[in-house]
Amino acid sequence: MMLDTLMFGLVSWIFGLAVLYLVIRLAVRHAIKDADGRRAAERPRNSA
């Protein structure tokens, strides 16, 4: 019974950390994309 509780807690922590990692990774990806878009909008265009 003690081992079952320990395993459940361990699996719960691993699952929670994996979800947190994926959410942070997705947020960073979107932030970089947004920053690139803003930088491209501020960049002067060459009209040659």
C-alpha cells in the first residue's frame, strides 16, 4: 500500500512537470514569434 501511494505521487509529479514544461515551451514559442513579427514591422523596408 505504501508503494502504491509513492508510485501514484511520483507519476502525478512527473505528469504535472511534463504538462508545465509543454505549456512553458508553447508560451516561449509564441512569444518569440510575436517578437519577430514586431521586429519585422519596425524594420525599415528597402524600396529600391
